[in-house]
Amino acid sequence: MTQAQTLYTAKVHVAGGRDGSARSDDGRLDIKLSTPGGPGSGTNPEQLLAAGWSACFQGAMAIAAKQMDIELGEVAVDAEIDLNLAGGGFVLAARLNISLPGLDWAAAHQVIEAAHRTCPYSKALEGNVDIKFNLI
């Protein structure tokens, strides 16, 4: 196995957990956190995962489409992350609702499958989170 080459390291300091704050070392991220459905005005880890994964997945689809010589139009991904209680603990479930206008069903699914194989978020979640892809 070869040594991984680090391309980027995100550094974020969180204080106060789900009802606290998060700030990156470069200051580009500086947010309040709130428990889902709670009284706070901040975002929550599930929303952050949804944003990060869908953005990364769009990039992976662009790479896959380019390798397949497929032109993508206005791609959109609506991510849904569920925080569930099962077996006495918390678990996540996730859906990516993907819009690939102008692509036929077979080509769209090829792009989605290739992106899922290469997206680092997908790799991290696969086998750990119930994942569904919906072509919309």
C-alpha cells in the first residue's frame, strides 16, 4: 500500500458541541451550531454534512462525466441527511436527489455510479450510512 499524499487539511475548532460554535483556522468558516429542531439559530452537523457531501459529489460527477466524454448541463444535488435513533443509538441515513437535465437515464446512472466510487465523502459513508440516490 502506498503512502497517501495529503492535498489539504481542514482545521476547525468546535466549542460547545451541537449548541456551540465552529471556526476554521483561516477564518473562512465561523458559524453558530444548534441542535436540530432546537431553539438556536445556528446550523447543525447534519446540514454541514449535506452541504459538504453534495458539493464534493458534484465535483466527482464532473470528473466522471469528463472521463466518459459526457457534457453535463446545470447539475443540482439536494442532499437529505436523517438523524435516526435505532438500536439504542443514533445513526444517519442519507439521500442525494440528483438532477442531471439533458442526460438519458443510463448515462445519468453511469455518472452517478462513477462519482459514488470516487467521491471521498461517499467512500467514508459507504457501509456506515444507509445511502440512496434518486435521479430527479
